[in-house]
Amino acid sequence: MGASSAVHAREDLFSAHSSRADHFTESVIREMTRLSLQYNAINLAQGFPDFPCPAELKTAACEAVHEDINQYAITWGARDLREALAQRVKEYNRMDFNPESEITVTCGSTEAMMASMLAVIQPGDEVVVPEPFYENYGPDAQISGAVPRFVSLLDDFSIDEEAWKSGFTKKTRAIILNTPNNPTGKVFSKKELAFIADLCADHNVIAITDEIYEHILYDGNKHVSLGSLDGMQERTITIGSFSKTYSVTGWRVGYALAIAGITERIRKIHDFLTVGAPAPLQRACVNALMLPETYYRDLAIEYDRKRKILFEGLRRAGFSCQLPEGAYYIFTDISEFGMTDTEFARFLVEKNGVAAVPGSSFYHSGGQTKLRFTFSKKDETLREACRHLEHLDLS
Ligand code: PLP
């Protein structure tokens, strides 16, 4: 084959064949981080801290490497980590899981969600996704072959019960729930969770819950795991992560908790997706789970202060927004500024030195009047960003 026909053949290989990847665009959140670096802006787009993780965890990670915990861990997670997780989840989430057969350690909650969906969904099954939603769930549904059915939250982020009831059909296999919620900051109450649990039971549906912000709560809000409600453990996959609670988003350690029959399937998918999560960091995560209760109290206090710094700065700059009940984002309304979300996000990062996420990336359609800012940053970073925002030059 001549050189030019080889090139031609290669082009055909890429252009003539479609793939699942053609059905979604790249992540807007991660793209905003790249733009933020390009324009040397303050990154209030992607939710990761610009402050260090606890010193104990750094030490534990270094020690693990020095102790030669550098080879593959058991595929579904090192035993000591699964045992520590079982203990922690029993105390905090009020659920019992057998570390031998019901816990899978994954590469972040991102992989836990993907492996869970691939484990329980048949192509064509419907999956209920409350909207607005964390950006990944759209592509997750596409990759697993699920048909997403979006159900909305009302303006105050409470559940639109009638819309949710009609979102469940004979084809519904699962619902994806994220509480505390990104991007809205909503924390679902026990009463709302009971409503969701009834829908799941009535329609024989599996709940996949993303509880990555379970410790980041304000104003006395309490985290309730859907799986802890009566009869729900057998039909819930509870997903958690070390990323946010311990400020180690780059470690990529998360987990999925589910009864043995479901875990068996999750483990098979997980094995062939990744083989396993990083072994030395799994060891360090055992140390994370040994931190005292005051660690979690202080984390919430720290984020509460950051929440107020950003909230007040955004209000002064003319954004209309609410204080979130949990997680570390403020979802603002930008109708007053006369630009769409993507125009405004571009403008802010290029001309104003602040990166935020366009609201439309949290909706299957809509969200053009919204922008999401994270406050998972040092106080001085937030104050600096607020100064930039207060001096918007819209002319
Ligand atoms: N789920 C939600 C709701 C998130 O906001 C994020 C990150 O921002 C993730 C999952 C990703 O978490 P992980 O780092 O555990 O993969």
C-alpha cells in the first residue's frame, strides 16, 4: 500500500466509523481548568482544593511507598482499607457492608459510578437523572447504553413530585442521586429520600447514590444515605470517595458499596476497567479513616467560612445566588449580565481572570442563565477572585 493510500485508510478508520464517544462532548468543567491555566486566571471552575491535604496523609502515602506497597493491590481493594471502610460506613452512614463481598475500592467515585452503571444497566434501560446534574452522569449514561430520563428540581431545588413520578416507567432500571448535590448545594432531606425510596420500591429500581460531599454540610444539615432507609440497602449502590473529604482529588481513590449480588458484577467491570486503585494510596486512605471526629467538624467549619466569603463577594458583584446547604459550589443566576453562560464564562476567564463553569453543562438542555463557582480554595484565593468579580468591565 502506498503512503497516500495508507493515510487515506487511516482517515477512513476514524471518520467512517462512529463510536460511543461521538455522542458526547469533552468535559466543560475540565476544559475550564485548561482555559484557566491558559489565561492565568483564578480557577473557581473545577472543584479541587488549592490548599494541602492533611499532613498525616502525606506522611502515610510516602511511608507506604517506602514500605514497598508498590504493586497491584487486590483488585477490589486492599483488605485493610475495605475493613476500615466497613467500620466507618457503619458509624457514619448507618449501613452494614461485608468487606469481603460488598465493598469495591475504585479509581475515584468517577470509576465507581461508571462501573456501577455498566454492572446493572442493559443497553436501552432507562435511568432517571435529576436535573441539574453533575456533568459526568450524561456521558456515563451514554457509555453504559442507558437512556437518561431527566426529572427536574423546582426553583428552590425541592423535588417536583409529579414530574419525578412520571419519570419512572416500565423501562426504568436505575436512578442516579447526588446528595449533597453538585451543582445546587442541595441536601436531600429524609422525607425527600423516603419519597425516592418509595418510587424505587414501586418500580423495582436500583438507586445509585453519589455521596462524595457527605461531610461538607452547613447550617445543621445532616447527611442521610438513601441506602440506610428501610428496605433500600438491597437496591442501592452507595458511592463515596476520598477526593473531597480529605482534599486528595488527585489520588483517585473511591468506593462502591452494595449487596453481594450487585458487588460481584461491579467487581468484574472494575477489574477489566482498571485492575485496581493505586496501592500505596489505598494504604494512606486507611490512615485517613483513622482521623479523629474533630477533623470532619473542622472541615465543615472551614468550608462554611469559604462559602460565606464567596457568597458575599458574588452578591457584591451583582450575582443573584443562594447559600448552598452542602458541597462546595455556588450556583448563580446571571440573567442580569446580558450574556449566555458560555459567553459569560469566556469573558470572565479571558478578561477578568476568574474561571467558572457554564450552567448549561449541568443540564441536558437549558442552564444558559447559570454559572457555577467553587469555593474549595484558600481564603486569599477567594478574596482575590471576589476583587476581580467586583470590578467587572462589561463595557
Ligand atoms: N461526583 C461528584 C458529584 C463530583 O462533584 C465529583 C468531582 O467534582 C466527582 C464525583 C468526581 O469524584 P472523584 O474524584 O472521586 O472521581
